Amino acid sequence: MIWRRTLLIGATLAASTLQAQSATDPERGAEQRIDALVRDFDRRGLPTDLLRAKVAEGTAKGATLTRIADAVALLASRVDSVARLLAPSVTVPELHAGAEALAVGISAPSLRTIRVAAGRRSAEPYFLFVIRLVRRGVTQEQAVRTTRQLIDRQVASTTLLAIADDLARDVAGGVSPEAALNDRMTRLIGGVGQAATAANGFGNQNGLTDGPRKP
């Protein structure tokens, strides 16, 4: 009787151990995925801090390691896409903002268009501006067109923030995103349409500079 009970207890413990090991296997695999992504970024000279920050974010939210690994993999894919798109010269802020732009549905060609238009200036504030417009319901086409016009006029980043903030308030108040953006741009440079652009000639206004555009 004692012998049988010992066997039963042993079998129960063995089953519990196997079950516990099985439960940790996905987490172990998730850790390995994250480590591999971080090592790959480090090897290629890409910012591993972005991936580590995503891990910290997921941990703070109480997400499982599997979900965290999925989120890190998605971020890594987007950062990699931006790095290749903007090569050979791209900054960490541009990588971060570019990855966020892809996440909200802004296309890679649109990012490339903005990067080229920015010339030697950082494209980060322009990426962030487009992101804020799209999140408020402005179409990608209109957001990119508006951004290029503001780049051409070397509009200060503080002015970009003011436009985005004003648009957010207008949309929250019931104005359509397109109408809100047109109103803000009309006040600044005379509108965003081709006809308005030609008629206005982009005369000097607050928040604009008249210096030559850098290549």
C-alpha cells in the first residue's frame, strides 16, 4: 500500500514538473526571440534602446513575454524598414518617428518624399507632424502635401506643433479634419491647394523664414 502511494505521489510530481516546464517554454522562446533581435540590431549598428524601451513598456503594462516579443519584433521590422528606406544617413530620432509613422499607416514612399524634401535638416519633426495630422483624420495625401509646403518655407518646429494643436482642438469641436487644416494653413500661408499656393506666392508670415532653402 505504501509502495503504491509512493508511486502515485511520484507520478503526480513528475506530471506537475512537466506541466510547469511546458508552461515556461513559450516564455523561454519569447526571451530568445527578443535577445536575437537585440543582438541583430547591435551587430548592424541600429539603436537597441528602442527595442529595450518596448520591452520595458510591455513589462510595465503587465503583458506576457510572448506578447512583448511580438511587439518588439513588429517594432524591429518597422525600424529596419525605415533604416533601409532612409539609408545611408539616418538618425535615431528619425528611425523612431519613421517607425511610428509606419505604425499609423503612413506609407514608406511618403516618408521618403518627406526625407528628400527636408534635405540636410532632420526629418523627425516633419514625420511627427504628419503622424499627428493623420491621427486626427487628415488624409495621408493631404498631410504629406501640407508638410512639403511647410518644409519649403522652412517653418519652425514650434509652428508645426501649434498647427497640430490647433487642428486637434478644431476637430474635437466638430470641424472636419480637411476643413480644419485648410483653415489653419490659410491663416499661415494662404491655403494648401495648388491655386491658393500660386496666388499667394508664400509671402512672409509669422512662423516662416525667407532664407534660402538648404539642399
